[in-house]
Amino acid sequence: MATGERKQVVLSADFQNDIKSVFEYGKETFGFNAAKTFVSEIYMLVWNLDYQYLMFPEVRFLSSNKSKKYRNIILGSYLIIYRIESERVECYVFSIPVNVFHEISLK
């Protein structure tokens, strides 16, 4: 789903710190190769946002998203939220406790 217009992808400082934590957690829990593969998948999705920024759904739980600038990618128990600006896409990553997914699926 290309949009025809490319935008610069910018990783927030929080994203960069969080991705290090994601890797460390993955390495300790699943091993180096699995952690590297997972983080590579995150980066692949994020860097492709330069032209596929409309591919993922809008964030519905943010009341400030009336402009539909915020979108999300869910990968495992991680939520990547990105904001679409006129010339760039800004990325943030969050860890979601597994029980939150369970509670959402029960509704």
C-alpha cells in the first residue's frame, strides 16, 4: 500500500532506548539469535514506514487522534506508535503487558 509520497522516518530517543531494552530482554529470555531476528523485524517494519505509513491502523484509544495522525503496529507484546507529519514519520515503541491483550480480547 504505497502512498506515492516518501517521508523521512525519525526514531525518538525513547524508541532507541526501548529497542535496546527489547533486545536485552529477548537475548536473556530467548537467546541472541532470536533477539536479533525480532529487533530486525521491528526495524524492517519501521524503515518501511517511509512510504507505507498508511498501511497500519489508526490508534483508536487516543482521544487526541482526531486528525488520524497516530497509527500503530502491534508486534508480539510490543506496541509501536507512530505519528505522521507533513514531511516525516516519528516512531515510539512501548511494551504492553500480556494481560492487557487478554483483557481486550475478552471484551
